[in-house]
Amino acid sequence: MFKIIVLVSSIFLASCATVAPIVNSNSPINIYGVNTLPPQNGDWVVIAASGYQSSLGSKGLNKNESHVVNVSIFKLPSLDSDKKLLEYIVSSRASTPDTGRFENRENTENLSSLNGAVCVKYHSISTDTNAKIQGGNASMVYESIGYNCQHPKKNTVGVNIEYSSRYFEDTGYSTLQNDSDAFFNGIKFTEF
């Protein structure tokens, strides 16, 4: 469900990051019902911005590697238990079309909380067997850590917060957990 947004963002970042302005690390990201500061590590550029979504991208350690953060809202059905939220999110994430491009390696989804919201936290690692890079295609690792939350002020609004990285197998991203945690800790759920 959310992997497509990040893939388009990664392709855009690889081709356009040199002309996009760098985001001020003190300028908040604001969408309806959510605000936060951008990641405080590295130089980030705006990929998408609206009242419903904000996506920022940063170059990775090596050429064609990238990091993307996404904060977006989506419609949730009325769910009357945490267990139903978990079932709904797991089902929604599993409904992403199987294009044959991604080989899943690992995926965990668990009930969690984030700054006052009930959420499903996920961590996924897959191999992108046909990653679009400058100069052609390659096999790369796509790793994402994120939350799908039920907004604490309006339970029919979902909030997706994701920090992802696309890197070559031999590079890795050893600080992804720490970098994503630092970003997630700054999330604030606000009135609409």
C-alpha cells in the first residue's frame, strides 16, 4: 500500500535531488493532524508536499542509494479494537500488488504506540530485483521501518509515518533503527 509512494520518491530523488532545495532542519513538516521536524541527520529535500502527505528524500552513502521519510494520512474504517486495527493494517499492507520485482526477506507487524496513538509498527526488508538507478537497473535492498496509526483525535483517520532506505547489499544502513527512532519520537498528533 505504501511501498509505491516510497519507490516513486526514490526514483525522483535519484534523478532530481541536485536541483531541489535543501530543507531547513528547523522548519516543521505540517500535514492535517500531524507535525514534526525533518530528520536531523543529513541534507533532505522535498519530494512531495500537500495537506495530506509530506515526503522528504536524502542521498545515501553511495551513488544511487537513498533515504525517504513519508508522513501521510489516509481513511480508516471505524474500528472498535486494537486487534481490528492490527488485522486491517496487516491486510492492507499485504494487498500491495505482486509485480515480481520485490522478494520479501523479512516483515514484522506488531501493535505498538507512538506518542499517544495506537499503531501498528512494521519493519520490512526486501530485495528490489529491478531498482531503477542512474545508468540502468540493479538489485538493491529496500528496508523500511514505520507506523500506521489510528489518529488519537479522530479514529477514522490513519497516519502512516515511514523511514526507508534503498541501498546496495554490501553497503547496509547500520543506523537506520536509530535514525528512524529519532524521527518518530518527534511526531506530534494535532487537532484538525
